[in-house]
Amino acid sequence: MAETFQTTSDIERLLAIAERLKAHLGEEAVEEVKTHNGEVTVTVRRQYLTEALRYLRDHEIFEMLVDATAVDYLPLRGEPRFEVVYHLLSLTHRLRLRIKVRVRSDDAWVPTVCFLYPSANPYEREIWDMFGIRIDGHPHLKRILTYDEFPGHPLRKDFPLFWQPGMPVEKPAEEFEEW
Amino acid sequence: MATVEWEQALMTINMGPQHPSTHGVLRLILTLEGETIVDAEPIIGYLHTAIEKEAEFKTYHKVITLNDRLDYVSGMTNNFAYCLAVEKLLGIEPPLRGQYLRVIVTELQRIASHLVFLGTMAFELGVMSAFFYCFREREKILDLFEMLCGARLTYSYIIVGGVRYDLPDGWVEKGREFLRDFPKAWQELNELISENPIWLSRTKGVGVLRKEDAIAWGVTGPSLRASGVPWDLRKTMPYSSYDHFDFEVVTAEEGDTYARYWVRMLEMMESVKIVRQAIENLPAGPVLADHPWATPPPKDLLDKDMEALIRHFLFYGRGYPVPPGEAYAAVESARGEVGFYIVSDGSEKPYRMHMRAPSFIHVHALPVAAKGHLLADLIAILASFDPVMGEVDR
Amino acid sequence: MKATIVKTTIDGHEIVIAPPGEARGEVLDELDAEMREVIGRNVLLAKLEDLLKVDVVQAIINWAKRNSLWPATFGLACCAIEMMATVASRNDIARFGAEVFRSSPRQADVMIVAGRCSWKMAPILKRIYDQMPNPKWVIAMGTCASCGGVFQNYAIVQGVDQIVPVDVYVAGCPPRPEALIHGIMLLQEKIKRERIGKHREKEVP
């Protein structure tokens, strides 16, 4: 019932692809392979990210990077604080795969993938703007959604929801709650 | 005899956020060599509304009202993708009548959105009458939506578990009347625009996006299908009973502006086909799944049953907890693949909601299609990608 | 909400954020200030004022102003689509003389701020307002332009009256075309009661 989009055979093919990825990169590259709600998520280590995506693009034919974003897990689990999430789509095999990289807050950077997938270019700028995770090797890393002098990175969990220019940026002690 | 050496001077021009033809608040910094475009750098963020951050502070049901404002020209599809993602986390499947109603409203919304595309693109290229004809037809669709859910633009009609209301009396007749009259209006627009020599010279061969570039840049939707890739989520990864309907995936080969326009024109007629099939085969039954806490109880039970009243208050007041996990769900909207990535921590509010917006990518793929063309062609190319700044900036 | 005036820099533009409802326009062109003085001392107008009663001249000029309000295109978000629907044939704004949407603010009378204005857009809003020549009016269409609307967060201006002086607020999310037309008619009533000539200085914000 939860397999609205991908059937059981798709899950099997994705798990086989994850096995081949692990075989190609080595055991220590892939941290975790998870299947949940009809989706397969592979967590890789940061230094193997570009190699993993290159393998998936060239050998497993995942032609399109559909989405790249990040999540801040500070209140839930502390370190590693961020997870950078990439969604890949294969037009020929009709499969979706999610690749994750865990990033610590004192070491917040990921290598760029925009040389593999040009569509990652604006997504990585957004990750920098919203979360403060530097993208190493990006040709034009500038804020994209907020204005240049914006103080802070808004989608982090310690940035307040309600802030106006002129207010100091402080930790949300009494956070603006839903009425 | 002296010869004159012309210097190649590049001129930087700002096509500012306030502009009649940029489809919203898009800023383009153009580097021109004479009239020819060397580079067009888009600067976005002028409509950034922090919807993703707001969603972390509102319950799952209230976030649906925020989602309408993302892609405001095509409001039903945002709700649809979001509800599919939350249903994936909850493990709910809506009843068949609910799924058919979702299909009907999404396809009608697709026609309305393509009419806005056609109206604005024609307006910018000089065919001002087409703007009025398109909006006249769109008003008929908005009448249908208003009869159904009370709103013209921001519906919040599709909720987790199904749809909010069943069809009122007289809706099916009015829908059939619209389906009877729309092909004539389509033919009128077709005769006005498609063979027009000015239109052809302004759009044929202009802004070619090759297949490899389109896929590498993540372009989806009609813009991808116009470049020769027959990828339509409704056919390749069907959701919500789209596989019950018989329709074609409209593709074109050239990848130019005319192809993108023509794909959307034919898609309007395919949508008419789907709505006709859905209305004729509409099954009976409930429109909302009956989950113990994630769907509101039916209104007629509220004054009879105490548990229903408690469930009603808990649903609207406190919200419903969603099992922890993450889900990504995508639908085929009028612009491309609209996807929602939701991370849940087990509470009543989403921990992270991210929207994958097709226009975000199309706006950044614009320089690839526009290089080497004239400044006036840029307007046609931008209009043919049909960006909506609400979903670009979120 | 705060009650002080904040000066800040956004994208290199300096902008003054006033408490809600108290924004003031400033004249970008020195030429415009001279023009206003000249029209105030307009000889023909003064002669007409002596010849007929002041009220008749005022009535005629205000009738001309309010029945030919040319809006400047400032459609930002969802309200822009409803504004386009108001221009379309079912709810026809042309019967109010307002179908000519000028892209250049130099040729416009009224700025209909349709949609949510983010802080990144705010200096541009102020600049377009300053570039409009007098007489000018502002309609804040929709709740986002009037007071921030559904969005009370770091990115949205909580009401454009913190940046430009607003004459008419139209509520709705988005307001129906009928509501926008009602707002335009309210503005027409306001213009009907305006003073002209040497009494005008007190009115312009």
C-alpha cells in the first residue's frame, strides 16, 4: 500500500544497484542502505560522494539529478548535524534513488557535483544559503534566495522564524509558536 | 583606403525584477554583444517566502494551505504532491472515488495553467487578443472549481486521505458542458496563433534545447517532452489511478520554442480526454479515507457521535502525528515534476519540508537555450519555459 | 511590532523601514519638486479658480484623475494572477479607465502592489514608487501586501506600508476580482475628495 510509486521488483533492483555501488567503491564508502516506504536510501561518506555519483550516472544510468537539499538534525540527534540529500532519477530504468551524506557542523562542507550534473548548480547555492554548508569547488557560490547582507542561514534550526531587519538574530528561546 | 576595425564590446544590461515580461519577479543580467545574447544570468529570490521554514511550525493539515501559494498558477498539483508524500509516510491510500476526483481536478488545473501560459506568452509576443480569449476560458474552469471548493486560486482541496468535498449537484452537467465547448475555443486559439507567420518566425528554431542538455540540466515536463524525451510521470510512474485512463504522451522533436508551445497545446486536449473518461467512469463511494486520526470525520457525524467530535477537534486543533521517516513524492504538474521531500520526526509538524520545483531548474537552464539569440527572442524563450516565480523562490 | 524607524542595507541599496502605516515617499527627482511648485502657482489654474468657483475646477480635475488611473505593473505573486483576471474580459477593469498597464513607472498613476513583498524586493518597490511622478497612489492588494498575510517570517515585509505610503488596502488571499474593483472604486472616492492647486501641499505624503 505504501508502494505508490515503486513496486517490489523496483526495490530489488535498487538494492542490487546499491550492492554494486558498494562493490565498486569499497566497503568503507557506504555507511548504510535503508529501505523504507518503498524508497531506497544509500548513505555514503563524503570523500566518496563524487565517485559514487559518477558511477551511478555512467554505469547505472541515473541520468538526472532531480533534487539536492539538506536537513538540519540539531535538536534530534546532535552530531553529525547536517545531512545533504540527493535524489537521482533514471529515465531508462524508471527508478528513483536517494543518496545521503552526513556532515558535521564543525566541518560543514561537501564537494560539488555540478560538473557531473549541471542541475546541481542552483541547488548547491541554495544549500549554502539556507544551511551554511560550503560547497567545495562550486564556480559561483553566492546567496541565491536571501539578500546578500542577510545575517545567518535561515533554515538552520537555531535561526528564528520571525525576524525582521533591525532585530538581532538570537536563539529562539520563546519561539514563535503556531497559534 | 582606411579600414575600420570594429571592437567587440560586451554590454551588460539588467532586465530587472520589475518587468512586464519576466513572468514575475525574475532578474536577468544579460551580457550582450550588440543585440546577441552572450550570457543571461538569472538572479532569483525576490519572492522568497520562507514557506519551507514556516511549514516546520504548522501541523500537517495547515501546511496544505501554505502549499497552494507555491506554484500559484497551478494550485492543485502542489497539494497533490504534498498529500502523496504524507500518505506515503502514514500508509494511507485514498478510496477510488477520491483518486478519480484528484485526477479530474488536476487535469482541469493543467488546462487552466496552460491557458495562462498561452495567454501571457501570446501577450508578450504581440497577440493581445489571445490573452483575453484564454482568460475567458479559464474563468469557466475557475467557475467549476469555485462550485467545488469555494476558491478560485488557492484551493486546499486535496487533503491527506483524499479530497475535501464530494461533487455538488449540477457539477457533472456543468463539467460536461465545459468539455463540449472547450474544443471549439481551442480550435479558435489554434487558428489564431499556430499558423500565423509572425508567430512562426518568432518561435520556430528559436531557443533550441537539445535532449542531452535538457536531461543534464534536470528539465522535466512539457519542456523535456518538446526536446524529444517521452517522459511523463503519469505514464511512466503512474500514481493515483492514472493507469486507468487512456491518453497519449505528447512529444516533439525539435526542442525549440514552437515545440514547447505545441506540446502544451496538445496536452490541453489530452487533459480534456482524461477528464471526460474520469467523469463518465466515476465510481461511487467515499472521497476521503477513514483513518482513525489522520483524516477529519464526516461532517454529518459531528452532532451524533461524541468520538467523532473529539476526533474533529483533535484533527483541526492539535494535528495528527505522522510516523517518523522520510518520503519523496512527485507528480506531473503543468510545469514539470513537482516533488515534496518530507522528513518526519514522529510529531504533528513536519520536521523538514522541501519542494522540488521545476521552474527553479528551468530558470537556470535558460542561459543554455538562449545563448546566441537576440534580445527579443529571450522573451519568447523565457515564456516558453513557463516559469512561475512562486515555486522558484518558495 | 516595533515602533522605531530602521535604516538598513539590502543588496547594496539603502532602505528606510518605518513603523506600519507611517512610510513616507521621497521625491527622487528634484525636477518634480519644482514642477509641483510651478503647478501650484499655475497662472491658468489661478485664473480659472477666480473665474469659476474653486470647487468646479477641483471637481473636473479630480474627475479626470480618477477615471483614468493607469496602473504600474507590480504583480508579485498569486494576487498578480487575480489582477490579470480583473483585466480580462469577465471583470473588465477597462470600464474604469485603468486597462492601460504601464510598464514604466514614469507614466503610471497608481501602483497596485499585488502579492507578497520580500525584503529582497523592498528596495526595488521603494525605487519604483519614487520614480512615479505625482499625483500617485498605492493600492495594497491582498493581505500579504497589507499586513504580511499568512507569512509572518524572516523573509516577508509585514505590510508594504512600512516602505511606501498606502492609500487603499484590499483584503483577501487572493482578493476576488470584484474585491479589487471595489478597492479601485474606494480609491476613486478618495481622489474625488482631494484638494488641488495651492491647497494640495498638505495632502501629498
